[in-house]
Amino acid sequence: MIVGATRWDVLTGDITRCATEAIVNAANGSLLGGGGVDGAIHRAAGPELLAECRTLGGCPTGEARITQGYRLPAAYVIHTVGPVWRGGRQHERRLLASCYRASLILAREHGLRSIAFPAISTGVYAFPKEEAAGIAAAIVHAELLANPTDFDHILFICFDEPSSNLYSAALEKLPD
Ligand code: AR6
């Protein structure tokens, strides 16, 4: 899909192998590592990533922080903290939208033109996958329409084919 100057793709795979300028980490508020994609990113980046994360003092849900990528192919990691799904009445949708928006704003502030997102909050944090895909697609689309020349390439990287299909379907449902 093309939006303005940006190519936008959904891929199945391991985000730690992405050679975009930035990859996004689905972190927790401590920013000190964890399981899932967070654990994979810390393992692949090496201990220097944790050392830099320790200097950041954590991150509130819905916000984002940036570090270097160290041993990753990506030069930077944007750490964002998704909401834990608690039934949908605790601002989970707004907070998930905020993760995508904050990550793109941070990338733009650093002049980063290619960025890969995982399916934030859809693992341990249990956000319903289809709805999460719809929110991710809507927010990224709105940001690209508002800033049509700022990004060259946006990737959604899903770990399994069924998730990729949900994100692809969400992109297809976007208005022209
Ligand atoms: N590449 C791409 N996607 C991945 C990878 C990978 N290497 N590994 C897992 N996924 P999760 P959350 C997918 O649980 O729900 C951590 O412990 C996975 O299939 O990693 O936001 C943090 O420290 C799922 O679709 O993140 C937090 O405590 C998606 O990434 C907590 O988990 C997100 O799953 C955050 O939970």
C-alpha cells in the first residue's frame, strides 16, 4: 500500500531482523525488558540496550522513548508501553492509539524514515487482536495523511500468519 510518499507493508517474521532505521518495542513501564517481543529485542541488541534503558526512568502507558539499537540491524529502538486489556473500559483503545502516534512522532523528531511495528499489546497484554489491528492501521494512516512526506517505509511485523492476515485486512478496510 502507498500513502503519500510512504510504502506500507505487512510482513510475517521476527522484528529483531528488520533493517528499518527504527523498530518499535512492545515494552512494559519499567523499560527493563521482559518476555515476548521485548525479550527478543533485548537478546538481539545485547546488554548495552538494557544499560541505556536503565537511564530512562521508565515510561508511562501510551508514551514512547527512544534508544540506540546496538547489535540490532535497526539503528534505533522506540520503546512504547501498550495497555493491558482489562475489558475495554480502562481507556485501552485510546492508549493503544497513543502508542502508535507517540512512536511515529518520536521517529519523525529523529528524522527516521523507516519504522517497523510489532502487534503492540496483543500478546501477554491480551488486547483483542482484530481490534488492535484496526486501531494500528487507523492511527498510522491518519499520521501518514497528515505528514505525507515524512516516512519512506512503514512495516507491521507480525509473528504469525493469522495475525498478519488481520493487519492486512485492517489496511484494506482503510478509506482511499
Ligand atoms: N517479532 C515480532 N513479533 C513478535 C516477536 C518477534 N520477535 N515476538 C513476539 N511477537 P508481547 P504485549 C509478537 O507479549 O502484549 C513483555 O514481557 C507476539 O506474537 O511481546 O505488548 C513486555 O515486557 C504478539 O503478537 O507484547 C511487557 O511486559 C506481539 O508481538 C509485555 O510483554 C506482542 O506480544 C507486553 O505485552
